[in-house]
Amino acid sequence: MLAKRARKRLKKKLKLQERHNLEIRDNLAMERTKMANERTFLAYARTAMAMVLAGLTFIKVFEEDPFYIGVGLTFIPVGLVVAVFGYYRFSKKKQEVALHARSYKPTSPALAKVIEEKKEEQDVSP
């Protein structure tokens, strides 16, 4: 009888640990998604900065050649547009991730089983 109770307690403890592990895994996945969005934004910012600096370099180095001055004058606004687009995309994805994070419900079979067993225990308890 004691061994049966001990097994039952151990099984319950393992189920709770498994649930905790699943929650941690889900939280870490959400953090990876947020960091990927930030990396993408930084790539846009880096590209925009490179374009603006290339435009300024063209203007400064080729002061006598109107073609390269035109190229430089084109690179500057394009770089600014890339920066604005990158920020817009970052903000939009950040809102989408936050929306999904708020509405997220774990769907793994193990967690669903743990939740179902908890409900059964609550129904049985007076």
C-alpha cells in the first residue's frame, strides 16, 4: 500500500515537473522569436547606416563628378527609407508577437493530459 502511494506521489511530482519544463520551453521559444525580430531590425539599421554613409562618401570623394554625386544623393534617402521600413516592420512584428504571447494556450499532449487530470481530480474532490 505504501509503495502504491509513493508511486502515485512520484508520478504526480513528475507530471508537475514535466508541465514546468513545457512552460519553460514555450517561454524560451517566445524569447527566441523576440530576439530574432530584434536581430532583423538591427540588420535593417546596419544596412540603412551603410547606405547613408556610402552616399556621403560618394559625395565627398567624387566632388567633381556629377554622376557620383547623384548616386550619393540617391543613396542617402534610400538608406533613410530602409531605416524607416525596418522600424515599421520591427514594430508590427513586435505587436504580433505580443498578441500571440497573450493569447497562447499550450497544446502539447503531455500538458493537455496534465490539465485534464487536474480537472478530473477537482471533479472527484468534494
